[in-house]
Amino acid sequence: MRSAISAHERLTVTLRFLATGRSYEDLKFSTRISPQALSYIIPETCNAIHDVLQSYIKVSNKFVKSEHFI
């Protein structure tokens, strides 16, 4: 039985997927994680990244508007 997939592995495989555009089938060979698990991990990690960065996006938009960049 394989141990749980760590946060580091989850982030690494998600960034690899986003950077290369490789399929889940393709990624299973380099990560040793099943395509079924990847189909759960990658969207979940993307949502977590989006949630964390959302506050920075709001600050950035507010700055752009306040400095009349638009």
C-alpha cells in the first residue's frame, strides 16, 4: 500500500501539468500517481492556489485603478 500523496508531490505534479500540458496518462509514468488520483489532485490544487492568490489579485486590481493605469 502506498503512503498518502504529500502536499509537495501534489504541488509538483500540478505545476508540471500546467507547465507541460501533458495528459494524466502521460504524467502517471513520471510521477507514479494513477490518472484517477491525478484527476482529483490537479483540480483540487489549482483551486487551492486560486483561493490563496485571490487576495493578491484584488490588491493588484485596486492598485491599477488607483494609479490610473486603465
